[in-house]
Amino acid sequence: MNDSRLVTERNIWLATTRPNGKPHLIPIWFCYVQDKFYICTQDSIKVKNLRASPRASVALEDGNRPVLAEGTARFIDRPFPADVVSAFQEKYQWTIERDGEPPAEDKTYNILIEITPEKWLKW
């Protein structure tokens, strides 16, 4: 997908499905690198949902110019890809490789999710 907002927008809406079938929708920071979405997070409902079912949808925040993607998520082991680490650093001034080091709030953000788009919706 060729839309500059995939690189410049700060938040994306992530939709997952709970094991009981109920939807879960949250805004979250992301980076778009080499045609994939990356989300660095902590253990949470979204992580539990994706471990049970890797299907996910993402959407840019701007409802006037929608860009949505449906895809499959997978968890990335450390060491995280250098281009993804650099993208988070450049976009948010956040080093996602600092697991366990100060500042304390970064200690729990140790899960990297990659979402590969399989279907795009844009109008």
C-alpha cells in the first residue's frame, strides 16, 4: 500500500477477537516497515487474543480518508529487527530494545507484534 500516512500517523486502531468471540478495539502506537505493521506492547488483552487467533484488522484514525487492512499477526522474538527498532526510535523517540532498563515504564513493553496485511480497504 502506498499511502504516506502509514508512516507518519502516530496511532492506529487495532481490532482483535476475544476467545469468546467478542471484539476488542484499541488505539495504539505502530510503525509501518517493509509493508508490515509493527506494534510493541506489553502482555495484555490484545496479546492474549492474538495468541488464540492471529487474525487482526488495523485502521488509520482518520475516518474521512479511511485506510484499513486485514491480516495475520505473529510475535517477533528478540533481537528485534534493526529497521523496526530504528523506526520506533525515529517516530516516537522510544528505544524498544531497552527491556528491563530504565526508565521503568519501558520494562513491560517487551512484545513485538508483526501484522502482515492480506486485504486492503481504502476509499
